[in-house]
Amino acid sequence: MATVHNPPGKKYQGQSSLLSKQLLAFYQRVSESTLTVVDVETTGSIAYKSSVIEVSVIKANLAEGILQQKTSLLNPMGKVPPFITKITGITTAMVSQAPYPEDIWADYEPLLRQDILTAHNLDFDYGFLQSEYKRLDVHYYRPPSHRFCTVLLSRLMLADLPSRSLPNLVKHFNFDVGVSHRAEADTKACWLLAKLLLTRIQQEPEEKILDLFRQQWIRLQDAATMFGQRKKDVLDLLIKAGLEHRLSKRQQQPLFRRGDVEEVFYERQQGEQLSMLEDV
């Protein structure tokens, strides 16, 4: 399978701050690669305060499908909180006889260091993987060009759906994976979602995919990274250009349409090039 390289002409900064054509190039390369799909169930939501109690990993690619899947319970050396048991069905009794973290993570490390690390809300799972390995004095890192979050691609390509949560997507697409909030089922669901979206990336006309990307609402922070300037300066620039914007629900921060931002970006770039030619 092909290896993902950084988009030409720009250091990889994270998916949302890439220009649409670079973003498409990234996903095209991912679609030709083997994915390491991971899901963890945990005792809480904050990695350094919590522990992983179940992990599942799938190796898969579009050409060959699922190549391998491993799933393990881990002994967190403590109790599983009742609210976690209610969500996952995993009890303290179930994990008390499971292997200890050092044994599980040593076994999984070769898998987790290969190919494109993939998850639905990757920041969550990746944060827990880093925290678990750090406790074992092991440095675990995957470069941004080898990380793929299906939440972010879902926001780009499934913007018309009311929710992009994994359980809701399982229902919407009728994925046959079993009960949600268990690592094996959620990993299978994430793979099926990745397969569906990346197949579209491969098969649909590029301009149709780019039109979807341009409809995305992006943060001012991502726009600033795109321009390589301070947020305040980019905000002034976008407002002066008359761009439509709205506020994010949680933080009430300005959001702009990706396509509108890119239009200003390219106009500004063209203007700078013309100015340089006039100075020659």
C-alpha cells in the first residue's frame, strides 16, 4: 500500500487548516494506504487521570478489506466506575482477571506504530495511547500525516446529517457491528465508515468532493494557520472582505466557510504575486 507523504508545498498542520486541494490529496493518499483503526474504552474522559480497560485494533485497507483484528481487556488495577459500566457493560469483575497494561501495550505496540492511525475522534484515543505508553516510560508518537480522524472527514462529507457520532452513524448506515461502546464493535464501525467515505473519495469526481469540502465551517484558528498570520489580523481581513460567519455553539468563536476563506486566500496570494512582479 502507498505511504502518505506531506502535501507538497506546505508543512502538514492538521486537516482543518489545509487548503481543500491539499486536503483532498491527503485523503486520496489515505484511501490508498493501510489503516490501523483503534478504539479504547476507558475509566474516564481525561487520559492522565484515567485508564484504558479495553482496546481493539483493526488492520484494513480498501483493496483487501480487514486483514487483522485484535481485542483485549486490560486490568486497570482499580474499580470500573458505575457510569462506565452503564455505558460499556464492562465491570470490575471482567477486568480484574485481565492482563496488566504493560503486557497488553507491549503486545500491541508493533501494530500501533504502523500505517495510518485511525479512529473516530482520534484525539481522544491517541491521547490515551500516549498516556498509557508514557506510564510505561515508552514514547509513543505518530506524525500528523499518519493520523486520520473519521469525525473530521464525516464533518466534511456528511454535513447534512444531524449527528456524526459513531452510534448514530451506525444506525444511519445500518452497520452490522454489534453493541456500541465496546472497543471491538466501535473499531469495526469506524472501519466501515472509513471504507464508505474513502471509497467515495476514490470514485466520485474531484470537483464534487471539493465542493463538499468548501461548505465546511472552519475555525478562525484554522484560517489563521492557512494564511500564516495572527488570528486578529485574519479576522480583520475576512470581515473586511464581507465574509459570512457564525459563532460556534460551545465557545462562541467565529466560524467561516472554507470556500469563502480560500477565495480570499487565493485573491491575496495573487495580489502579492502581482505586486512582486511590479517591483521587478
